[in-house]
Amino acid sequence: MMTRMVMQRIGIGFGTLIVVSIIVFIATSILPGDVAQIVLGQSATPETLAALRAQLGLDQPGYVRYFSWLGNMMTGDLGISKAGGATISSLIGGRLGNTLMMAGWVAVISIPISIALGLWAAMHPGTWLDRIVTFGTLSLISVPEFFIATVAVLILAVELHWLPSTAYMTGQESFWELMKALAMPLITLVIVVSAQMIRMTRAGILNVMSSPYIEMAILKGVPRGRIIMRHAFYNAIGPIVNVIALNLAYLVSGVVIVETIFAYPGLAKLMIDGVQTRDLPLVQACAMIFCGTYVVLILLADIGSILSNPRLRNPK
Amino acid sequence: MTEHTVSTKEEEVLAKLDAFAELPDAPPKRKFRLSWVGWVSVAVVVFWLVICAIGPSIAPFHEMDMDGDDSFLPAGPGEYGYFYLGTDYLSRDTLSRILFGARNTIGISLAATLIAYLMGITLGILAAVKGGWIDMGISRVNDAILALPTIMLGLIVIAALGSSIPILIGTAAVIYATSVFRIARALGQDIMVQDYVEAAATRGEGIWWIIRAEVLPNAAMPLATDFGLRLVFVVLFISSLSFLGLGVQPPASDWGSMVRENLQGLTYGSYAAIWPALAIASFTIAINLIVDDISAKSGGSLAKKMV
């Protein structure tokens, strides 16, 4: 039962990835004028265009190009960037590492904070501290990420002079310097991601709190803190794991804004530059990496909630 | 004396009617009871909608008027007039640009959300009513689009087609129609199996009559609340794209791009980037608070459906 469900989810995830690759490929191929035209620019004559198209394989029908593009991507050949002609894998390499490092730190910092605050708010529902947490997180999730980043710069960099306002990195920094450069983007992302996670953790716990066995425990006279830690929390682990995976997926969009605002040399900044110069091979590759990560994280969230459900784990 | 008896009779009838309203199978009365936070939020939203309509005519300057060479002036009198919120990086009046920008930011988002609703509800109700392979087909495509980060979809489309206002509206509309579709379909399926729909079908009412007279009125309230949430997402989406320099193109003013343009001013102590950001925040937070208020008052089941 459970294995079947997990396999089914993996199948759906795989199918989604295929559809994603088709969407990315079609969306980036529909624009008038292909790579050959862009490369040759003003000096294009019909003959040189035809020659370059044949050389790049652009005269092939669409589905042939799709499969060769997909095949190349699977084998790690991401193509050549339009600007400068460097291979895309070489452009992406270090950038991907930077983005992963930031995402990792965000996860390490925000997960414990969010679970603690979410639990704490759920333990004291209706008190004014709970209201502050609820109102604060609602406000934070309703504003754009760049608003939080702007306010963080205003307070921490401009008024207090504690931190630099851009995340300039040379690759030679000591650990302390690296942390200082990373601090502003990290703070922004942690705030964005935690606000969501706190709300969802609180909602998850309160949801469990309305189930009959909790009512039973209340009637037995078990103190509220003990009910949450012993009865509610274990049953809320499934939803919470789900929340964590979902929010790491939301990081994808947060990263795009934050890397741009702080000029952090990550993958998202590379992609935005690619969109601005309409460097389609580069955009295709970055989009596939981001969408792939997103789909995999959502898949993990799904599988996590299946695995943590004892009713599915031990079928009758 | 007669008057008195009449009034007691009326009261009796009213009391009976009230008792009828309390019957469990009578539809619940829909009341808009908002807390004071809700009313303040309504006022904020109405304020910005009014600004959308009259903003350009009450702005002290045109959005593209430049005042000499003094960029990032603090609030105060300038060469050509009084700058209530100071000037931006091209020494344009920040207040005027916010008033002009409301039309772009809110107008584009409203247009996109309305189109998304039109598409989402039409397809969602169609899928719910027809079922079968139509439902399967639309749902699968919908799930695939829904499985992607919205900002990535936006970036891919803009990389391919470039950025213009129609493309922004179209992209946002298609992306957010997917979530409207899901809700409309779920609501439609719920309603289609209700007894009153069955009764109408047995009476011999046509499918269009059922959709118009039974399904849409019953789906209207949850959809209206969801409209608010969706509008917030679209505003955030559009202003994020503008912030990245890929949305509304200069010199037109738009709150997202205003933050981007004036970000460097922060280091000179200029608040030109803060004001438009606050404008976005006030609008989106107000809508969310209204939705929160309505959901809290209507038993919270609405809120759960929409997460």
C-alpha cells in the first residue's frame, strides 16, 4: 500500500519533470528569430543563416531538437552561452555551489527557530503574544521579499553600519568575512521562510489539537504543555516535515529576489542576467535546475507525509 | 388598541420566521461582520483603489518631471515646488510617482486577476460539470503548471517574449488561473452532488440554468474571498518582476521598479525606495487582514480550504 503510494508519487514527480522540460523548451523556442539569427545579428545573409542553422542542428524538426537537448542535458552538456560563448556548465558550476550554500544555511537557521516559535504560539493560543506572532507573520508573508530586504538594509547597513549592503565575495575570504558578506541575504531569507513555517507549524499543531484523543487528554486533566509535547507534536511531525520541504521549495523564488538585491553571485543572479540579455540556453539550463529542485522538494514533502502517517505505514 | 394587536401579530410572524431561519437545513445567513482591524483594512484598500482612479490628477507633478540635477532630495521645498516625500534618483517627485504608479501596479494586477478568474472559473466549472476526459485533460495540464515556481514561469516567458504590459497581464493571468481552476473545480464538484442540484436536474432544468442559478451563487462567497488572496499574490508577482527590472519598463512608474531604482539611495539616507515598498505592503497586508477577518468570522473552514 505504502510502497505503491510512494512509487506513484515518484512516477508523478518524474512525469512533472518531463512536462517541465517540454514547457521550458517550447517557451524558449517560440520567439521569432533563433540562436543563429541572434549570433549573426545584422550581418546575417540567408546563406550564412542556413549554414549556421545546419551547423547548430536548428534545421531539424522541433521534436528532434527537443530530444537532443534533453539528452545533452542529462549527460551534463548544458550547451554554450550566447554571451561570451563559454560553456554553460562552467558558468553554472561555482554559482550553483554559492546558492546551495546559502540555501543550506537558511534551512539550518530557520527550521529550529520556526518550529520552536510555531509550537510556542500553538501552546498559548489567543494570548497577546500569540496574536503578535500571528499578525507579524501574516504581515511578513503579505509583503514582497524585496521589502524585507530593503528594510534590513536600511536598519542594519545604513543606520547601524553593522553589515555591508552587498554580498560581494572574492572567494578568498576567511570564515568570518564570508559570514559577514552572507549575513544580509541570510537574514532576509530566514525571515521570509520562517514566517511561512511558523504559521504552518502553528496551524498544524492547532489542527491536531482539535482531534478527539486530545480532547480525551484534556478531560483526563493532562497539562497543556504536556499534551502538546507528548500527544500533539508526534502526530504533527508529518505535517511539519511537509511544511519544511514546502518552504525550502519556496526558497527558490526568495533566492531570485535576494541574490539580485544583494548582488550575491549565485545561480539565480546568473539566470536573471540571462533573462535580461535573453541568453536562452542559459535561461533554459537555470530554469531546469530550479524547477527540478522544486519538483524534487515537493515530492519529498509528499513522501514525507505518506511515511509519517502510521495508518499508511501499517495497513490493516 | 388595534394597532397594538397588529404589531404583536407582526412580531409573532417575525418570531416564527426567525425560528424558521434557525432550522438546521436552512442556508446560513451571510453577514459581513468585520472587526475594527477589518474596517481599517477596507479603508486602506478603498483608498488605494480611489488613488488608482484619480491619482494622476491629484499628483503635484507628472511622473516623469525632473527637478534639476538634485537626486534623492529629502522631503521639503524644491526648485519647482514642494516635494512631500522627496525626490528619486532622477530627481522626480516620489509622491507623484507613487500616485501615478498605483494605476500600473494595482491596475495590472487587477486586470490579471480578473482574467485569471474568468479563465479559472469557466474551466473549473466546466471540468466539474462535464467530468470525464475533459476534466482529466484540463486537470493534468493544470497540475503541471501548478507544480512550478511562479517566478520561474514568469522569467521563462519574459526571456522568450520580452516584457510589455499585455505580456505581464497575460502571464500572470495564466499562472494564477491554475489555482483558481483548482478551487472552482473543487467547489463545483461539491455543489454538483447536492440535493438541490439533483432536484433541479429532475425538474428538467438545463445544464446552463443549473450552473447559473445553483452552482455560481453557492460558489460566489468562497471565490470572492479567494479573489482577495489571489490579488495579493498577483501584486507580489508583478512587483517582484518589476523589481527585477523585468516588469513594467521605465520611465513608466510602478511600485516594484521604484524600489529597485532607488535602492542605491538608501546609502545616502534617502527613503525614496521605502515609500513605494510601504505602499505595496499597506495594500497587500490590508487585503490579507480583510480575508483573515472574514474567514475567522465564517467558522474558519474557508481559510482551511484556501491554504
